[in-house]
Amino acid sequence: MKVTIIGAGSLTFARTIMSDILRVPELRDTEFALTDINERNLDMVTRLTKRDIEANRLAATVTSTMDRRKALKDADYVINMTRIGGLDAFKTDIDIPLKYGVDQCVGDTLCIGGIMYGQRNIAAILEFCKDIRDVARPDAIFLNYANPNAMNTWAANLYGGVPTIGLCHGVHGGHIQIKNVIELLINGKKKPGSKSYKKLSLEDVDIICAGINHQTWYIQVIYDGQDWTDRLLPGFEAHPYYSKSEKVRIDVLRRFGYYSTESNGHLSEYLPWYRKRTLDIKKWILMDHWINGETGGYLRECSDNRDWFKAAFPKMLKEAPRTLVTGEGRSHEHCSHIIEALETGRTYRGHFNVVNHHCITNLPEDAIVEVPGYIDRNGISIPRVGDLPLGCAAVCNASITVQRLAVEAAVHADVDLLKQAAMMDPLTGAVCTTAEISQMVDEMLVAQARWLPQYASAIPAARRRLRRETPLGTKKTTGAARKRKSKA
């Protein structure tokens, strides 16, 4: 079995995925082919992984190349974990919108940052798909981790001609929180660690989540044979930490009746209500961790980690290799479990991003939805969810409209559709006028031109418009809640 990883130059994530696969006994002879545009990072990951394999005396092999087609040759599975444009492009996703008053925490899924990130990614995704069709196995499966997940997965399935599943760990993170809240509720005033205190595991709380990536709703929460969905709000409001760190999610739970998967910072920028007024932003966030709502928080985190790689690699080489033969230490990431299920027939249940196809009946058929699924040797089976609660569906449909426009804009290099996607985006539209949005998009097209090959013929016109128009992005701010980049 051959697994190709595109964007493999991650000291943590790529190595984790490979370690997960190698912890499955039947997959310990996997051939890994790694590819990236960063030769230095690719070499670091390759050296660490080879060392782990050799120390565990496994039959697996690892090769690395900057030639993507060579890496994809005869691949059975292709895993995408790229960030097109890297941190240079990511910085413009955050900083240019701030000039127009759009304050984002992450900017990689929706809002103007996510829309532009999608333009860069989809152009690359379609190139990946062409190479997969040309040189990989005829039935190769594309597993996409890259954001904006729904847009990328939509483009790959509709225009790339490659069966694609989008993967995300957001459902898992919220599951942990819900388990902790139920544990708090059933124990009342009992102190953790006391003899009478009852600890719960994730297996004690069964969930069904449905919606779209990063806006998936826990529509059923079963503990001890009962549905606890209606009891989550008082539990989250009483929780000593979540009541402070998840104010946006708790307010959405209060207004819509269901908890949403994504973090406080992510969710705050997908909706029109929590980040549109600069003075109000700090009321909804907590600054102890970027994921709770810090302005440009994920950009700062990624920048810090880039510097961390340089210092961490020599230390990693000195550490003992990972133990893989015991099977312990496997992460919760879906990827290895999917491959295991398809290769061995052992059933895996998870939540996956797939084309809707009648699963959620009040969302569009062609949209990418995040829903429960079962995988075994016969493939992926998606049960019918039916209708989402009406308010939850309304939130998802607003985002799906943006995704659809953004995908079509990226595929056809249509600047009008791109600007319409930005106008229809809930937060961008709540903050900016149509003229501001139009100019902001032009400015971002020009700033990101080298990563947007499909827009090459349209960018000169964007430059001309910027030269003749009165500048509208005049706000001098680094954001309502921004931390300085940490020193390396």
C-alpha cells in the first residue's frame, strides 16, 4: 500500500499521521511518499520518520521528493495538508481586512480570509487532482485536511474528478467538552479526585453531529440512555473554564438550542454578531489561548511554530524514537482509522466531510456536509440525518452560499463572483459596505497575485481600479485583541 502526503513538511502533523498508520499491524509495510515545496522541512520530517521506522524494525519505507507527480505515482491514498502561500499569504488574509474593519481570529474557513485562502487552495487542489488522475492508482482516495475544508473538498469532488473526503478534528474537540460538562453536572458539588466523584470517558457519551465543517451541530447527546442536549446550556454556563472561554459558543447554544463544534475564536468570525464592533470583541473572547478569539491568533501561533521548528528539530533527533509496535499512542485523527477500515474491513465510525446527497435534507444536495459515517472494506456509508433544526440549517445555508460562490469564483477566475462571496459573508457584510468589499478584494488579489495563477489576466484590472479609486481601507489598527509575536 502506498500513501502519498502532499505538504508533508510538518514536524508534528505529518509525523503523527504516519505514526498512526504504522501503529496498525496490517499497515506496517506501508510505502510513504512525502512531497513538499520546502526542502528543509521535508528533509527533517523524512529523517525523523525513517529513524522511527528503523528503531521499530518495520518493513515500511519512506521516500521524499519535491516532484509531486513522482510522489503520487501508483498511490493508493493521497493526504493533503498544504497551506498554499504559507505564512506570507496568511498574513495578508489577516492584515488587509483589518484596514477595512474586519477583525478575524483565524481567517482560514469563512470570512474574507477564508474566502481568499480558498482561492489559493482550490487552484492547487485542482492541480493535485489532475496529477492523481494521471499517475495514482485508478481508485485512489484523496483525504483532505487542508482548510478551507469544505471549499477544497467541494472543488475536488465536483471539478477535480477524484473521490475526496474532508477530515477535521473539530467534532472530537467539542465531544470532549460535552463529556466534561456532563461529568460536572452528574457530580454536582463533589470534588474531582474524591472517592464518590464519577469520571466519564468519551465512550460514555455518544454524539451525533451534523452540519458543515466548523459549523456542525451536536443534535443528539446520549448519556446513560438519555438525551442530554437540553441540559448542556446550564452545564456550560456553570463550568468554571468554559463559561469564560466559550462565550460565543454558549450564546449560540442559548439562541439556537444546540452546541456548535468549532472553537470560540473560529465561530466568532463565521457569524455577523460577535466581531463587527471593535469595542465589543473583547466581551466575547478570552486571551489565554489564540483559539479563544485573539485577533490574528492562529497566524501568530503558526509564526511561533515556524520558528520553533528550527530549534526543535535538533532536540527531536536526540530524543528516543517513537515506539510504534505496541499500537499505543495513536491519535484521534480520522486518517489512519479510515485507511485501516478500508484495508482490513474493521468498521470505523466517525464524522466526515462529504457531498450531501440527501443526507441532510434541508441543506443543498451539492454542498459538502460534515456528518456521521461508517467505513469498512466496502467503502464509506453515510446514514440519512434528515432535517437539521431550522435555525441551525439557516446558519449553515448562509455559509454554504458563500462557499458555493467562492468555489465557482476560484475555478473560473471570476472576480465578480469572488466579490459577491465576500458581500454575502456574514461578518464581512456586517462590517463593510459594498464599495469597501470590492476594494478590499482587489487589494487582496494584487497582494496575493503570485499564489493566484488563475487570476493572472484579471489582476492588472484590479491594480488599475486601486490606482484610480479613493482608498477606503484607512483604519490604522492591529486589531481589537492582538498579541505580539513571541520571540524565537
